[in-house]
Amino acid sequence: MKSSDYKSCHDLNDDEKLKIILKICSEAGFFDDINELIHIVAHKVRNPLFGISAAVEVLRGRYDKGNSNEIIFEMIDKELDRLENTIKDLLKTFSDSSYQK
């Protein structure tokens, strides 16, 4: 192959550049490492979320339904759901292997 047969980085379009970068990252095991890290972080974040959720349920059981604390409990539940959905989205993104090919 002659040196003129190679394309320079400037001659590649964005899709070609992305494919090259993804191939290099995949061959280096980068995605496996990132996937493992994401799962570890998700586990570490979920543990306290479950504890907070359980604590809210215990506290909720100590008060009447119409109590003013119910608004606070609902806010906490909403934020817990938001964090859980963020974790699920992150895990889904990194378990989707289409970016690794």
C-alpha cells in the first residue's frame, strides 16, 4: 500500500472518525471497563436509595394521611424515583452494545 492510499484525519467524515474511535476503544476493552464501573456506581447509589425509601415508609406510617409531612414524603418519593430512573437510563445506555460495534 502506498502512503497516498491512506486517508488523513481531515479527509474522514464524522461517521468514519466515530467508527475508528469506537473500534479503538472496543479493542482496548474501554467499554468493558466503563460498563463495570457504571454497574458498581449504580449499586453504590441504589443501596442508600432503598434505605431512604424504607425510612420514608416507616415515617409515613407514624403520621395520619392528611398530615403536613405527607407533602415532604411525596417530594422525597418523587426525587427517589427520579434518581432510580436516572440509574436505569444509565444502565440501559451502557448495556446497549450497539455503541460498542
